[in-house]
Amino acid sequence: MISVGRILEGAFGVFREHFTAVAIWAGIYFACNMAMVLAMQPMLSAAANPALSQDPAAAVSAMGSMSLLGFLTAIVGVVLYTASMRSVLRPDAGGIAFLRLGMDELRTLGLFLLFLFVGVVLFFAASLITGLFIGGLATSSESMVLTVILSLLVGLVVFGALLFLTVRFSLAFPLTLHRQAFAIGEAWRLSRGHFWKLFGAALVVTLIGFVLSIAINLVAAGGYFADVLAAMNDPEASVRVAERQAAAIGSFNTMMILQSIGGAAVAAVWLALSGGSVASAARLLVDDEFNDAEDVFG
């Protein structure tokens, strides 16, 4: 029987059963993060130094490196997400942290690209329709308050529709991994009647990731905010704080490394919980195909 509690139990089971794998995912993400920081360093240094910022060749070179690394980081993210789902769907798969490079990862990447394309198209279509509606409403209505209220309602309806589709199709990823073939239609069919359970689990995972990200950013930028508050009534001190922050952004320092470590830990937690939750939900819905379906929940 599927429920929010059982989905989350399976997701947290990834930590309980495969903590070493989660730590390896964090290490891989940290390495990618460091590579991105090093690629960004010339551009950030140029932005902090007016003399260097006038060199277009350096900016183009830095942008090229960042774009390539961004693409590679996205590929790594797909591989790690697939490994997270594999740890639930195929706990006996073995290998190093359930990592593979094969058709499973290629199909997952294809799904991400497909949903990204469809999402962008739907977003722009919804934005166009909403803009036309609001424009017509603003022209015909004499009440600004009514226009604002109806605009907010339309925006909420559009957001709700996109959220509904996202949740209903979220099982496409673990089912595609399980079937070793695209399972978009099956995801829609199996999620019917389970929207609120899937949404509840996704909301908990999202809130956990959000809170952890906020905590890491506050710790990393806490000293900067304290300096800003202390210099609020002193224009010269505010300038010095801004200069120190610009210099820190363009340099490779201990705080940057610690922030990257924290970010990698948060990313690994999110990967384990998000991939583990959708895989657990899919496994519960097709548990008749798993002789040991209860093993994933301890």
C-alpha cells in the first residue's frame, strides 16, 4: 500500500542501506563544483578588476569553459540521479555507488531533455495566454484591484496545472529504469489516484533540500552579512566591505572550499531523497514484480 510515509521511508532507506554510495555521490558533485569554481575564477576576477574586464577574449574563453563544464555537470547529475534510483530498484546491482554509464543513463537523459523541452513550450504558451488575458482584462476592467486578483488566480491555475503534470509524470524516470524502456504512459496510469501521496512526499523532500541550502548559504555568507550590518551607517566602511567581497569572489579560498563541500553534501542528500522517493513510489506501485519488495524498507 503506497503512502507518503512509506515513500519517505524508502527514500531515507537509501541513507540507511547505502550511506557509502551517498558519500561517493557527494564527492563526485564536490569535484564537479570545484571544476566549475576554477572555470569561473578568471571571469569573476575580471569582473572584480576593471582593467581585466575590458578584455573580451578572456570573457569569451571563460564563458566557453563554463558552458562546457555546465553541460558535463548536468550529465553527471543525470548519472547520479539514475544511481540513486538504481539503489532502490536494483539494490543488488553492486558496483561502485551504483554508478553506470550505459543505456539506462541515456534513457534518463532523454527523458530529462524531453520533459525540459515540453516544459519550456508549455511555460511560454501559458505565459502568452496569461499575458493576453491579463492585457484584455486590464483594458476592459475599470478596477485595478479586480485585475490584480484575477491575474493572481490565473497565475496560480497555470502553476497548479504545471505542478500537477510534473507530479503525475514523475514516475516516468524510475519506471523507465525498471522497464529498460521509456514508460511515460505507464507513469501516468500508475500515478492516477495517487497525486496527493506523491505530491506530499515530493514536498517534504523539497523542503528538506531548501532548508539545508539556506543553512549552508547562511553559514557561508554569515560573516559578510554581519560586516554589511556593521557598516550600514558608514559609507566608507560599506565600500571597503564591498571591495573585500569582490576580492573574495574572485579568489580561491578556504571559505569557498567549505561552501562547496556543504553544497555537495546538500546535493547528495537531495539526490538520495528525490531519486529514492520516486523509485520507492514506483516500486510500491509495481511491488508484485519484486519478490523482496519489503527489503528496501528494512
